[in-house]
Amino acid sequence: MLLRLWFFAGLFAGVSMTALSQSPDLILRRNVDRIDIPFEYENNFIIVNVILNDLLPLRFIFDTGAEHTILTQRDFTDILQVQYGRRLPLMGSDLSVELYAFLAIGVKLNVGGLIAPNRTILVLEEDYVNFKEFAGVDVHGIIGSDLFRRFVVRINYKQQIISLINPVHFKPPGNRYIEIPVEMIRNKPYIKASTIIAGKQVNDYKYLVDTGAGMAILIYTNTDPSLHLPPQVVRSRLGMGLGGNIEGFLGRIGYLRFADMEMKGVITNFQDLPFPDDTLRTQQRNGIIGNQILNRFVMIFDYPNSKLYASPTSRAKAVFKSEKSGMLLAASGKRLDTFTVFDVLPGSPAASAGIQVNDQVRSVNGWPASVHTLEELTNKFYGKAGKKMKVVIERNGVRMLKVVVLRELI
């Protein structure tokens, strides 16, 4: 798989704050200054357990890039006979396709001890996302900033803990943390980061800090005259969003300076926006910073005081590795253990080996594909350039052996 997909990055909801105004109903356990919420980190997504109306255990992505909490599968609220309010338009993550959602009223959410007994959330009219197929992760929605913006939020990727801290008891962290100037717009954090794409010119571009994005960085190439593609890129499907396939380019930038750390050779997605001058949709941002950058730090989002802190970990300077086969896989089946080729880059090792879209991957180097998750299977193609991968595929009921010789694509 060429890169980690993102699904909710920069979602714009055509919903006024008044329409989703909430009563102050967030409840912590008694005499607790903070709660620690464990999460699973799968395919570069932060996934937390959510109990809906005390009955349904679900899994949501924890998303600092989303303003509202969204349930992607309406079946759950239909079963619970949740009351629906207005039908509202949403804008897909490609910022061009209009979709629809309902206001679900009086929903109770329990997120690791944070209880919200009377919430209004968005429920997609249809499951536009098919998230589990393309990310290999079974999730049912996103937790947006409407649920955690009253707290100081600390995310420890190594320990896989989100801490929600009462701001009254929060003290600015010590010298291990770097304060990053941040602008909070509609409870979403934006920063400026020094960036070199190609050559020596350093530019400060504006990025949304988005834990709902599974990639390292996305740059909108038509939002500033100084933005351009690096010399070596490949055309690619960057992922799936609420509006469908997201097309663009994949390459590396010279470096990104984040939290006083210079990260070189960052794998970067490049995309043109259909409406680059529409500030309501883009907030004049030039891109998105996602989890493959953020997971190298312990992050603290001080929402009440509009501050952002980051503490580098041992992974901060790790090399950004790239996928070297040129094929994109999707997962299906009840256990997400059937893998189908979703896309093949022209001229890539997978294309040279004769692998085609809709081929099913049955084994890799003698190991059945079904014993792996999508993430594990994908990681097999991140090996050293020149390594030969024996891939058994099935096409129209016929199994064939293909030899894929890994090669650097970017």
C-alpha cells in the first residue's frame, strides 16, 4: 500500500455552531482531576472505545481535525430508536462533494469514563466511507473536538493513553516540552511550520494538526505561489475520503521543522484543492500534519488556553520509510482477512510483475495473507530495495505466482 489512508482529514460540516450547541453535560468520575483513556493505534489511527446509550460498544477515531462527533453507520442509531433532527449538508474531505447527515438528539456517550449523557451528534445518511475496507480497521465514527475541547488533552502514542485534564489543575509542562504557537479556529489547531520542498528556500506554511489523518503530511499545492512538486513524485490515489477517491501525488520534501525538530525526507502527499481561495472551507491552510509526524512526540493540546506543546520521543528522528511495491490493498470479509488489489501504480514493481487491480492476494513469501492484518501485510512491502517478494494472487479463480522486486518509488 502506497501510504496510510486518511478519511476525515479537514472535514467541513455545513453546520452552524448553534445547530450543534451542547449543554454542559460532560461528567468525570467524582473527585478526579483527569481521566486516562486507553486507545489502540492501528494503521496510524487513534481508536477509542465508545459505548452508545449504555448498550452498544463501538470504536471511534479520536480526531483533533474534526469539529463534531460523527457516527458513520446509521444502523446503530436506528436500532436504538434515536430521535433525529434536521438533515444537514456536509462537505467531503476533497472539499467538493456534498453529502448529508442527520442530527441525532439526546445521545449518551461513554468514552473511557468521560460520560456525555445528552449529546447531539451527526449521523451520516449513508456509510460513505467504507473505512474498514481501505484501512483494515473496524471503526464506526469519529470523536470530534465538541467532546474534548473543555479539557487539556495529552496524547502519549507510546503508552497509547489519552489524558483529559481539568484545566483548573493543569500546569504548563516542563523543559522537555516545546510550546508551539497555535491558532485555534472552531476548536481545531493550526500551526505554521518551516518547510523545504526542494532546494534551499524555507517557507512557513499553515497546517491543520490532525490526529484523524493517518499520513505524515499533506500539502495543497495550489494554495501558495511558492508551493510546487518536488522533482521525484508518483501519481497516486492518496486515499479515501467522505467524497470518494482522493487523487494526487506522493513524494518527499527536503525537511519539515516541527517542535524544534528538523525531520528530513518526510513522505508527503500533494493535492490540488478545487476551491483554494474559499477560506470558509480551508481556513487558509496549506496542508495537514498527521499521525506519522505527531506519533514521534507526546502532544498536549491546551484547548481552554489555546496552547500546544510537544515533547520529542526517541522516534522523532527516525527515517521515513516508503512502500516499495506500488500497489494499494483493501481488506474485506467479516474478519477483514481477504485482501484485494485496489490500485497499481503504472511502471511500479507490482505492475512490472503483472499484478492487476481486483487481484486477490493469497500469500506473501509463503505465508497466507489471511494470518495478517492489512497493516501487517502492507508493511511487508517496506523492505529493502532489491528484495524479491513472492506473491500468490488469485484472478478469476486461477492462482498465479508473481515475483515483485522492491524498488524505491520516491
